[in-house]
Amino acid sequence: MRAQSIHRSQLFAGFVVLAWLGLINVSHAIPAFARQTGQACVACHVSFPELTPYGRMFKLSGYTIGTRQDLPLALMAQFGVTHVRNNRDDQGQKIVPKTDKPVLSAASVFAGGKLTDNIGGWIQWTFNNLAGNGDVGHSGIDNTDLRIVGSSDNPDSTDLRWLYGLTVNNNPTVQDVWNSTPAFGFPFTTPPNGIGAAAATMLDGQLGQQVAGVGGYVYWKRSVYFELSGYQTADGFFSPLRAGQDIQTPGGVHRLSGVDPYWRLAYNHEWGANSLMLGTYGAMLRLYPDNTMPFTSTDHFTDIAIDAQFQHISQAHTYTFQYTRIHEYQDYRVSFPATLAGAPIGGGPTPANAHDTLITDKLKGTYYFDRKYGATLALVRTHGTPDAGLYAPGSVGGSANGKPDTQGYILELDYLPEQNLRLMLQYYGYGKFNGARSNYDGVGRPASDNNTLFANIWLVY
Amino acid sequence: MMRMGLCLQMIGALLIGLIAAPAAAKGASSVSASNDVAIKLATQVCSSCHGPGGNSVSPTFPKLAGQQEAYLVAQIQAFKSGQRNEQEAHDYMLGMTTLIDDDTAAALGRYYAKQPVPMGIPGNPAEVAAGKKVYEQGVAGSVVACASCHGAHAEGNGIFPRLADQHAAYIVRQLQVIQTNLRNSPVMHGIIKNLKPDDMRDVAAYLQSL
């Protein structure tokens, strides 16, 4: 099974590389999309990866604006220093590796852009230098979005009326064009060796690079966007979409049963230098309790989210706001009775309740001067039903009171001396972590011990 | 559900399979064909910033509806050649215009010139009145009347652009970059080199109101 998966991955990679190489002649050393359009990064990005209105149209147009490039590749690398306020657990052991010294955290290669007037996309392959316990590097597929698009004009030939397309991707919301949704929501990059909270909703990054989504979308008069996609675990033909990811550890990743629906509806309005979006998105997911046992019955998770975005983009002053709330209803129709009977399913969850809710809130505001000097403040919160079976006490990673609640703020300062280079300072301040402000893990650790400072150099080329 | 999965796999196969397909070569040289290319460009690309039919909403991007055909073509060439070297020209237009051949540039000029012009936006009455005076009479001893080249109603003439109903912020920005020679326009530079910021603001408010 594993060998077959690798074989298919290699075949797919070879296929894609050949497809691109068949089209190449010469190379230019700038990011792929900018090279394709000849435009600067700021045409599409407030600052990468947050999109401008034009950037949204570029993405919805299947990345097909401009001239197809002979070698549509781009590179990305991040070098940073992470400092955790208290990186020792109650036994005095170091919690996360390689803090307080500069490390190459990750590097990616992108193949992306236009293939024909109606087909485009991008594939990201990432080398994570701090994989596992931080001692070894590991590479695998990252975000991927491939599209076929079409459009029709207004009768007076002044504007697009319908813009429509198909997308194949490997992360719910990676295909979305508003940065209020999780895949390209703030923070745009995180410390590679920070301390993670116990709970997150499924659409908040829990399925990335594990699933294959195939969906259709329409965008009417640059106003109303609707998308319907089906997500399934990236098996078989789709296995390259999770190439290099660990799928063998019981309970390690989430595995879907069948094809599960994802929807997205958004209203967009632009006036003056402003744009506003109000929207909703969600998914109904059937999850195997243990990802290595895809023959059991499934738990059912339903995520329903609302989101909003406002942007003001002008010559000197740019400010943007994003908000989303994801409400997740967790129906442990398999895991709960199994746990109750004393026979949990493999490495799956052991809930103390038949049903739980989990809510994600994210609110972020950004200001940029001259598109070079930026500051962002985000308030983030995850909270929900106490469940001692899911959130048990344990040093650093556990919860003494069985609550999933984590809340805090992220402050980020950015300086972009060049449009493709971001120097950033990021600070995570926690008011609550895994359920409490003080002694949250049951062995005396306060939430603020997890406060993290991250200085990062982020280069795309 | 298996059928649905199979269906999605087939769609995915179609999409990924098509990635390898060579793009169809195409060329067009007739005026009609150029018009078609221009309409496609205008509706699918230009309109994202310059608005439907050239009626942009963002003041970063100029309104093109009803603009003088000769001026539009000249500006496309100026972007391509680097004569317009202000930051926005470099960031947004340099790359886009290098993809536009001469026939398509001419067709884009024709397309936008015939688009219905938008309504003006009323501004501060005092600024509009002061701007009207600058536009029609110039500034005594330093700046000649704008109307002498741009027309009594700011409708433009040939390579002199239409200024009526243009975004005020865009006009101010262009006056600044011409004054500082970031945008290479020797004649205009000579005329406005002594134009003061308040006069720029006023004349822009007047023009936006037309």
C-alpha cells in the first residue's frame, strides 16, 4: 500500500514536471505569477499572501491572466528565531527544539501559472526543516490548487458577467479568495517551533494536505460567489495531493469517509478604494475515529462559518480587516459509545460526551504605509464544550479542567524592503491556554509561559 | 457515494490531464480580430482595476471611459517604453502593456474612447470654484490655462487627455509625478512645474466634478 502510494506519487510528480518542462525554453528569476503578468507583487497582494481585488480576480480566473511562462517556478524560504517564554516543562525538559537560535524553518518550490487561456494552477512542495521533534528535515506536498475556468461578458461588452470554474485542491479554503478564511488567513506564517493548543476546528487547518477537493464555482458580476465542492481523503488517483504526509500513525491525521460536501457563499462590493465581503462557508464531514482503520463507522462533524472582510487600498495608506467564526458541531456517534464500552477505536478520540461544540473566532486588523511598513493585531479564540475525555490533563499539552479554550492575541510588525522580502516580528500572547489562564495543564504551567516571540525573514523568489 | 467519488475522480483526471495539453497557437491581424482581442482584454483583465467599460471605482486607477483614443495609445506605448516610470506604472502597467501589440493597443484605444463617460462627482464648492478658475484662466505669471490644451469642458483633444470626471486623487498624483519627472512628459512638466499643491487639489476637485 505504502509502496504503491509512493510509486503513484513519483509518477504524478514526474508527469507534472514533464508537463511543465515540455513548455520551457528559458528562465527568469522572479516569482511565477509576477513573471507571468509582468506586474509587481503589490498588484495582487496587500502584502503576500493577502489578496487585493485584482489578486482575487487573478485567482478566480485560474491564474491565466498574462503570458504562459517557459519555466513557471518560484521559490520560498523562511529563516527565523523563535523564543518561547518558558520552554521547559515541569520536569525541566525542553519542550520545543531549536529555540533562541536562527534556523531555516522551511523552503518551498512552486510550480504555478497559466497553461492555456482556460487552465492554470499551482503546486507547492515544501521542505520542513523542523519536522517531527525538530531533528530531521522532511518534505511533502503543500497547498495545491488547479483550475479550469470560463467566463461570459455583459451584453454591452464592458465587464465580466459570469466567471466560473472547476478547482481541484488539497485543503478546504485554500481555493478561497478572501483572506478571512483559514487556509490563507492570518497569521500567514507561524513559528515552526511554537507550542500548539489542543483544539482546532476541522476547517481551521485540520484537513490540509490530507484531502482532495473537487468543486465548481461561479462569480456573478464581481458580486456574488458560490462554490460547491466535495472533499475526500486523497487516496488512489488523488494520493499525490497528500504526497509525503504521514498517514500511518494511528490517530495522527484525520481521514474522511466518502465524499463530503463543502460550500461557500459570499457577497462582494467594491467602491472607491474600498472593498467589502460578507460570507458563509462550511462542511459536513464524516471522520473515521482512527485514520488507519478506514472500515469502521464514522463520527460526524459539521462546520458552519461566517466571515467578513474589509479592505481600503490606496497609494500611501492601506488598512484591512478580516473576521471569521467557525462553529463546529461534533457528533461522536461511534467514538462515544465505544469509549463508554471501554473499547476506544484504535488511536481515535475518547470523548466523554456524545456531542461537543467547538468554536473558532478570529479577528484581525492590518495597516500598511506605502505597502512597506505594516502592523497587524489579531485576536484569536477557540472555545467549546468541556470534555475531559478529549482534553485530559498532561504537562504542557494537556488541560486540567477539560476545556479546549485558548485565547490570545498576535501582534506582528512587518517591513518589506523589497516586495518579495518580508522582515517580520511576531508575538503570541496567551490569556488562556487549553482551558485556563493559570495552571492550565494541572502541573502548574500558566498560559503566558507559552507566549512566543518569532523573528522571521521570509523570501519569495 | 462511490459513484460521486468516481465522478469527481474523472473530473480531476480531466483537469490534471488537460494540464499537459499544448496550448493552441493563435494569431490575429485584422482590425476585427484586434477588436475582439481588445474586448476580451478589457472585460477580463483591464476591468479588474479600471472598472466596467473603463469606469473605475478605485482612485488608484484612472477612468478610461471616453478617453481620447490617441492619448490612450500613446500611454500604452509610454508604459512599454518606460517613459512612465512612476511606481504604479511599474507595478501595474509595465508588465501588462508589454503583452499588448500595436494593433491591440489601437483597438483598446478605440474601445475605451467610445465607452459612455461617467457622471462627475461633486466636490467641496470652494475647491471646485478655485479649481475652475485655475483650469480656465491658469495661475497668473506661472501656469497657463489648462483649458487651452485639454478643452473648454476638459474633454481632451488627441494626445491631450480627457480630464473631466477623472478621480481627483489620480489627477493630483499625476501632477506630482509629472512635476518630479517620474512620468516623462516634457511639455506638461514645463507648464505645471510651478503649480502649487493647493492649486493641484482645487483643479482636481473641479475636474472630478465635471
